Amino acid sequence: MTAEPAGPDRDAARVPVRRLTVLYDAECPLCAHVRDWLGRQAQLVPLDLVPAGSAEARARHPRLDHAATLDDITAVGDGGQVYRGAAAWVVVLWALREHRPLAHRLSTPAGMRLAKGAALAAARWREGRWGRDERGEAVYRRADGWTYDPSRGWSHNPPGCEGGSCAPGQGA
């Protein structure tokens, strides 16, 4: 497993992990299912399950690229380590009592290929939640009216306010 450096003042490669924050897409049914499953597992390393892009996530990790955390599972160690994608899946499994042996197998070069395949399959499933804008570009739409466009960031169009006109009491 490789961790991205958390910043110039941390040596994340040598700092032990004693707690992990797992950032997940709270709007994704698959992600919510995995969050619930993780919460039921015996943990050797405590997991804090936090919605990606939330105020809590921003407060805990202000220097993190929070838009990127919505693209791929992200786990952040208490020592500043940042794991994304397949490495995040492996480190989260490593934190679980029953799945640590599997994490060790997945951390090998051959195992990491399998972990990347699983992460890619989950990402492809999640991709179905993305829509297209008027330019044909991929955008992420949440049920509460928030939309994420990688080139323009987040925007809000509350339900019932399509085309810019809101029903009484909904105001944009």
C-alpha cells in the first residue's frame, strides 16, 4: 500500500496508523451499504465513517481535495496518510479483524491488481449515478438538487426549481 503525503510537515510513509477516517459518498446506495457493513465489523483500527465533501470532512481535513473524495473512496490516517481507490480499500480491510489477512494478500503486486479491479467495478457502478450536461460532459446529480460538474464545481437547483423558476417557498 502506498500513501500520498499529507503535507510537507508529515512523514506519512513512516507514521503508524492508529485511526482511519473513511470518506464515502453518502448519496450512493452501494457506498452507504458498505458504510453500514464496516460499522458492523470488529475493528483493529477504529474507523470514523464520514460523508465525503461534508462539513465534518472539511473540518477534519481542511487541506484535502474534497471534490476528489467524491470520485473515489478515500481513507485518511490519523498520522496524515491519504489512501485513495484500491489502496483505500486495502487499508480499510487491514483495519478489520476478520479481513486483515485478506488485506495482506491484496497488498502484494498481484493482489493489488485484484483490488484495483474491484475498485474499478465499484466506480463503474457509481458512474451510473452521473448524468450528462448540455455539453455532454459527465456531471454528478444528488437528489437534494446539488450538482457537481468537474469543470465548474458544485451548484444548487432545488427540486421544483427547474429552469430557474421556483415554486413558492423554495427560493433558490
